[in-house]
Amino acid sequence: MMMSRRCFSVAFFVPVVCLSALSGCSGEPAAEQQSNGSRKLAIVSPHNLHVKRELGAAFSRWYQAGYGETVTVDWLDQGGTSRCLRFVLSQFEQTPEGIDVDLFFGGGIDPYLRLGSLGLLQPCELPPDIAEDLPDSIAGIPLRDPDGLWFGVALSTFGILINDAVVQRCGLPDVKTWTDLADPAVYGWVATPDPRSGGVAHMIFEIILQALGWEDGWATIMKLAGNSRYLTRYSSQIGKDVVSGEAAYGLLIDFYAAAQMRQGQPGSTRFVVPKGVSVMNPDALGILKGAPEPELARQFVRFLLRPEGQRLWVLRPGDPGGPVNESLDRLPVLPSVYAEPQIAERSVASPYSLESALNYNHELGGQRWTILDDLVGAVILDQHDFLRAAWRNLIKAGLPAEKMASFVRPPVEEKELLRLANDEWKDPVRKAVVMKLWMEQTSKIFQSILTSEGAS
């Protein structure tokens, strides 16, 4: 029996100083200097404010050590990864030659595959010492574009934040993998992010689909959604609710989980990475087509890939060369950084020693990024209360096979989804028609379950 519970345009400006060439870094002269001696680097990013503050300030300090002009770093906040990507694509539709933004930064690599395929990124050449130290891939997942269109600069993984105190008190099952979150025994205890707003839920859903296959993966997502208390655009809310005990399990990326665990009682929460069915995801960045400050953008890319930039991800505030105020809780992408004494003494395990059984297909993930968000939106997000009620009735009825089959069946075959993504999804009218059809079809299924005598 379920226990009752209590109901509980960032623009960041950083002064930067700039010279004609960085010491130890190949690059072009600062040809884009503005007439007033000030330059601006515009970056659209789903990163949180802590990352923007720390990286912006560190870049400023590093640049000031060798340069003599003021530069403003303008962080453009559009929300999560999916919202940032939609913003950039919509802006390029209006002005195909450039959108007055220099860089896209954050959100894995799938968005960069999409932007690169559309010709919306421009290459960046790395200095030889960085290029030699940056691997091409990790566990089969690319860390850089072969033509230099984008580069991974930090590594993260996805998992489940668990409140062990709540699990023990309420007699809930131990959860070790994504499919455990589809167990009816965890109904109402799962907190899930909205894939249309950010990249965390999108990547977790894509990982589930690729790990289990389209049909079994979709069935798991439907049951997981049925067990979810809500689907929120704010990943920070998920961590807070798990730590406070409002939820027992939360789908999160590792650095959000680490930040929330520091806020809670020591030992009360833990973060589980599903073995063999998760990926080490590179956090990438790329220079956009028509960037107003391409040389400055290239220097920003190079800074994040130099040891000075890499240490910021893993060191603690107060450490020499570390962030000033907030830990970023990421893993550096350069293998050499893990051998540095101040990092090695923290026993930070190199991700290059880890193995994953999942052969994640980033090309597939990038190709269907937008349409998968739209499918989940039409079937799950826009009907979540209806879906949860239907799932609750199925649980009460003992999960009757025929009704269960209709509940978990994908509304579209995988091949058809890809065809739509490459063809009809370019037509907003046709797109709206298909999404309406998906919603109507699943709504009828939910209604049938709710009115069925065997599932009431």
C-alpha cells in the first residue's frame, strides 16, 4: 500500500581581455575587434548558471593573462537542449547566413550531428598538442567531428538518483536499471524530466529505445511514464524532490545528481548508473555558421580543451586552477588530465577504463531527435494525467494481456518514424496532422482502458 506524502534570458556578462594570439595556441589575429575596443562572444547553451559563471570567469582570467582588450561573454539562455536547438534552427530559417550567435555549447553530441548535417557549423582547427591528446572516441562514441565541426569537452553519464531512506521506509524495490522503473511497484514514486525541454530525458529515452529495441523500449517508456509523478522541464526539481523524499527515484544526469546529493543528508541518497545500458556522453560545442567572432570562438573552444579548461570540470572550489564558487562535477575529456597529481589523489576514475555493452548509434539519435520529442509530447506529455490513470487501472486489474498490449504498443513503427523525420516533418501542416493522429489514437486506447470492466 502506498504511503501518503507531503506536498512540497539568462544573460551572463563576463569581462574578458584579448590579444592577437594566445601563448602556446595557434590562432588567427583578432581581426574582429570592434571599434570601441570591446568584443562580444555570444553563446547559446543549456548549461546551468554555475557552469556559465565558472567557465566564463575562467576564460576571462586566462585571456587576460596575455591579452589587452575587453571582451564580453554573452550567455543566451533558451532553456534545455531541445529548446536551444529549436531556437537555433528557427533563427537560421530566418537568416540562413548567420544568426549573430558564435557558439552552440552543451547537450551531448546529437544536436551537433544535426547542425553539422545541415551545414550550420564551421570547422575549428586545434593546436597539435591538444589534437594529439584528444581521443577520437570513447567506448565507440565519437568525441570529435572528423572535420573539426564540433568537439566533446567534458563527459557525463545518465542514471537514477535514489532516496534509500524512502525506499526502506515504504518497502519499495531496489532499482538498478531503466526497466526496474517500469515495475508497477514503484507507481507514483518516479520523477522524470520532460524531453522537449532538455536533453537529459531525451537521451535516457533514446538509450532505452536503442538498448531494448523499438517495441520493448517504447513499452518500458510507457510504463515508466505511468509510474512517474510528473514530467518536468526542470531537472533541478527532480533532484530536490528525491532528496526531500517527495520522490524515491529520479532520472538525472550525473552532475545534477552530485549537486543535489551534497545538499541532502549524507548517505541518504545514491546515484546508480544502469550497467550496460547507459552511455558516457560527451558534452560538446561547435562554432555556428556566420559567427560574428569566429576567431574568438575558436579560442574559446581551444581554452576548454586545454588542461586549464579541463581541470575546471573536476576540481573543487579553492583548488589551484579549479572553479571559484561552484563544483561542476564533470569528467574531463583529455586522458592526460587524470594523471595530474591533484586529480589523481582524489581517486577520480578515468572513464576510458570503463566498458559499456550498449553500442549507441548517435547518427540514429541525431536523425530522430526532434520527431522523438514530438512523439513523446503527443502521446505521453500532453496526456500524462490520462496515461497515469489508465496505467493505474491496468495495475488494479492485474495487467490484463490484451489491454496491456494496446497500452504499450508504439503508435508508429521505427522505420516509418525515420521516414517522417526525413520527409513530412519538414512540413509544419503535415507534422501537426500526424501528431494529432497520434494523440487521438492513444487517447482512445487510454479511454478504452478506463471504461473497461476488466480494468477499472
